[in-house]
Amino acid sequence: MMVQKYSTTSGLISVLIVDDSPLFQRLIKELLERHPDLYVADAAISGEQAFSKARAIQPRVILLDLDMQIFTNPHAIAHLRAKSPASLIVAMTMLDRFDPLQIQNKFGVDAVLSKANLTVELAAAILEKATCAVKSGEAQQQRLAPQYLAP
């Protein structure tokens, strides 16, 4: 997979997918490729790959599987943020019920979504939030609207 860095002149929003399931990686990639302003810069299957690729790519959005053992430790997400400080970090989980704000506060991610609720509308919400953050120059404290995050 060719690695491209996010470019404000191209208008594309780069995404790094971090998931230990090749099936979910493929599903997420197919979903995101439906949007002409999003592109999957790369994918990582482990925490080590995620840290390395985040540092190299500096993606605008990092979609990560919160259920991977390494990311159940909030320090791992802080380490990931240090590798790519401008990235919007969106955690994905298989949990049936969860409190997005509680998870955001505990792990320091920008948004949380259910893997069971991966839809085209959600991808559009990620695109909108990432675009707004880039245009306004705001830090990654932006949050996705709760209606897109309900499990």
C-alpha cells in the first residue's frame, strides 16, 4: 500500500486503520473509500505497527480498535498521540453498550464508535469533523456528535 502524507493542498483526509482483524480492516477501508475526500493511507495490525506508521504517515484520522489488548491501556493511546499529535483519534469497540464520554475521558480519544454501527453516515461524520479541525486549526479536542456514536 502506498503511503501518502496528509496534504492541506489536496484536501484529502488521510486515515490510518489500526485493527487486529484483517476482515474489519477491509470492511472499514471499503466504507471509507466511498468518500472521495477520504483515503486510507495505511493499516496496522498491532500496536507496534500503529506507533511506527502513525509517526511516518502523520494521518489526519487514526481509527483504532479499542478492543486490541495494547489499547486497553490509556498510556498506549497517549504514546500513539505523541507519535502523531495532530491526528484525530477515533476508537472503535465491539461492546454492545458503552458510554462514549466515559471512554473518551478514560482513554483520551477524540471519539468512540461501535463497530456494529459502521455506516456511510458515520464515515461522513468523521470526514466532516476532520475537515473542520483542519480548517480551524483546532487541537484534537473536537468531538463527534453523539448521534453518530450510539451503539
